[in-house]
Amino acid sequence: MEFERVKDILLNQLNFTKEDVDRISFFHDELLNYNRKYNLISKSTENNVWERHILDSAQITKFIDIKSSGIISDLGSGGGFPGIIIAIFTQKSDFHVKLYEKSSVKRIFLQSIIDKMKLNAKVVDNIKLFSNLYSNYIVCRAFKKIPEILAISREIFKKPHKIIILKGKNAQIEINKVLKLQSLRYKMESSITDKESKIIIIDVK
């Protein structure tokens, strides 16, 4: 998927502004420059960052009530997906984005992006070092399996909150395994970047 098509989806389907896209372009270039020395994303995806990483992350914004306010927590931010993309999108709202990342190399990169772009976001160490946190939304992409995410939600975050998880083709299998052990209020949406991938939204009350 070429840049122009991704740009069109961001502007016309996901409500990003032209300024948002310009800021994402800056982030894209910084990411690739940094990736020459450090492994932020797989080298094999460098030529497809716009679809593979940016658009995949951006679609999460469909499930965030931008008219409200609060905290969005990105667990395992890595090279900034989806946290930085969400922070760019919510910059015009009252949301604060927290990016939890255990790698010091990645934290340095993420903080540099936040500083350069003056985003309403903060980089934080490994999520497992904390407890009793407040967040309206917990977002995860390429983080951990659903049972582990639910355990973090239960043990570290206060209720209520929503969990939004980007998952591959085995999403339903993972959910079914969880349902054998506990009840779960969730819905599953199709990904716009991969017909086999899913977005799982879980309500934690």
C-alpha cells in the first residue's frame, strides 16, 4: 500500500488532519534514521512502514472516544507503535499518552520524538514495575498474549478501563482459551491492514 493511499485513509476514514500526517511523516523519517543503528523495527518492514506500522496503529483511534479525556497507556511501545501515532492523533484533545517500554534504547528514542514534537506523552519504564495505575484505555500491539495482558490489567490498573489489542489470525483462538477460564465482555473488529488480523476491544468493569 503506497503512502498516498495510506494518507487518504488517515485523512478521510480515520479523521487525522493534514498536520497530523505531516507530523507522522517526520516521525517516520526519524524512525528510519534511528533504525540504521538500533533495532526499533524489523529491517524487513522498513519499506512498508506506512501500512505495516503506521496505518496498523492508527486504526486503533476508531475505538477511542476523542471527545472525552484521560490517559491512554501503550504497553510495550517498542519503536512507538501504536503510542506515538495515538499521541499525534490525540494532541488536539485532553488525552495524555503513557508509553511503557522496558528497553532503554527504545525509551531514549521515544523520549526524543516526544520532545521534538512536543507531544502530550510520557515514556515510562517496564509496566511490571508499577501498581495501582489509572488509565482510560490500555492499548497493545505485538506485546503479549491475551491472558498476560488481562493479568496486567487486573493486577496493575484500576477499574474501569478498556483494553484495545491488535492481534493476528489466532485472535479468536486466544479469546476462546480465555473464555474457558473466565467471562469476558469483548468485541472483535477486522483490521484494515490485514484481512486475517483482528482488533479486540475488552471492557473491564
